[in-house]
Amino acid sequence: MAERLLIGALKGGKNTKIVTLNGKKMTKMPSTLAKLPGLKTLDLYNNLIPKACPEISALTQFQNLKLREFYCEDNPLFLKRPFVAEQREVIWSLKEITSRFVMNELAKNNPILMDAIEQYPEVRNIISEGKNCAICGKFFLTIWLECVHFVPPSKNWKISKNLQLVPLRVLLCSYKCFNQRDPEIFGISQE
Ligand SMILES: [Zn+2]
């Protein structure tokens, strides 16, 4: 049943704006969502989906929000079952150390680096991938801690009233920042 609906949605391609798959006993998010760039409303209410698929993360990234409505209550997605994880520091590569230094100096408008960077398009390319730490605001390149921040939903979102907190993805630069985090921020670990 869910498959038939998805095939129909896929036939619509970029013209498909709404996908409704509520109560279909689905155990994962359909990865075919990535082929629906025009999707505005996704309803996965009351399924058995335990986690978000990478395709849905692409659709719901807040910098680049395409979905206007997303219903996913009554899935085991939002169960908070935290446990204390071992903090294993990753050794940074020379590239990570250098990129962090360059990005953070550029953010301070260091005049020497700002001049030098003009001569090195490859370096500009590398650091264009840099991301900000949600705690200290500093930059990092490829090594980070992936976390979720549970926040009350914005009043502008069309979501059901019984949903009190929604998880937003946040990235942190180090365990130093992780240990200073808000209590509503949880690290994500591989099972
Ligand atoms: Zn940080």
C-alpha cells in the first residue's frame, strides 16, 4: 500500500508536493523522498519509524528548508533514551588543525591571512566546507560531535499541539564544548 503511494508520488517527480503515508506500519522513511525536490508536505504520522533517513535530513536542514509541513508524531522517533557514553577524543589531522586555525583567524579578520587566502583558491575551497560550533561559535572542518537539541516548536510551524519538543541537529567542535552544553542537547552515538 505504502509502495503504491510512493510509486505514484515518484511518477509526479518534481511536481509532487504532498506525500501522505500515515498509519502504514512503515519501519523506515522512504529513501525515494530524495527524488522529490518539490515536496512541501510530508505526513508520516503513526508509523514505526525509529530514525530519520539521510534523505529527510537533506529536506529538513534549516539553512535550506524545502519542506513546509512534516508530520511524524506517533513514531518511535522522539523517544529520549539517553545513556552516558565514553568520551573518546579523536586525534585531529594536520588538515583539521590548520583549517580550524585559518577559518577562526579569518573570522577575526586577520589581515595577513585575508591577503594570503586570495592566492590559494584550493584553500578557499577546503575551508568553504567549514561549519560552526553551536556552543563556542568557532569553526571546524571534518571532525565534530553530532548532537540533537530538543527545542519547543516555533509557533509558526503547523504541527500537532501535543508535540512539545522537536529535535534539531547541532554540531559541536569538541568534547570541551560538549561538556558545557545545554541540558537539552544530547550527543548521538552509533548503536
Ligand atoms: Zn565549540
